[in-house]
Amino acid sequence: MNGYQCYLKRMAHTLPMEVKASQVFGFNLGIKLIRGAYMMEERSLAEKEGVESPVWDDIEATHKCYNESMDHIITHMDNQDMLFVASHNNTTCDKAIELIEEYGFRENERVRFGQLRGFSDQVTGGLAEKRFKVFKYLPFGPTEQVMPYLVRRGQESRQVLRE
């Protein structure tokens, strides 16, 4: 699967092109849809370089890009494509469930969910109760590498969980 960071403005155009390319050239899609992991770093780098930020200006625009991208991917999937909804957001997961049911992807499990372990366990539990496959990932490695990642994810999750 390829990961697509929806906090980046270019994803609004990139993801529909990826879907179209898979149809034209006949390859299977494997998309991990990510709301965002490096927003602060991208903004700082753009400011330092004196260029326009590649990141959406606010969290609402990021939510919009994520949800519209997810909708586009699911409505254009075939039975060989796969989407991994990497989201801690209830609204997004509820929308994904609606689309999965509408387009018949429940039985073949072409759309799956995942969250960081210890984050949004209530979302994970709700999905599991509805009998969806949910993956929890656990970062591991040296403390000096893992802790900055977890701190950054915690800061970002505060914004994402507002919806």
C-alpha cells in the first residue's frame, strides 16, 4: 500500500489521479489514507524556505480533503483494490462504514481500519463491535526516536479528535 497524507493540499488532486491511473493502466490500488503526520514540520520548513505551505490552512480543510478522498476512492474501487482508513476520527469512520455498506465492500474486506495503539480505543471498539477489522499499530525502536513521534502524534490527535 502507498500512504497518502491528506494534510497536504496536493492530495485533493493526486488521489483522483491515482484512481484514474489504476483504471486506465489496469493495476490494483492499495491506499493507506492518512490524515496527517508532519503538519508542523512542513509548515516550519515552508516558512524557513519562504515558500507557500503545502499544508492545508486549518484542520477543517484537512478533514474535508480526507473525507472527500475516502469517498472518491471507495466509490471508484473494484473488488481487487484495497483501502486502509488510518483514522482516529469517529465522523470519518462512520462515513466509511456508510460507504462500505452502500458499495458492498463489507464481505470482501476491501476497506479496513487502523489506529495507533493507545489512541482512540473507543473508535476501535465501536468498529470491532460492528465486526470490522481494525488494526492497531505499535511503534517501536530506541526511546530517543519513538518518543518524539508519539509526542507529535499526541499533539496532532488533539486537533483531529475535535470533529
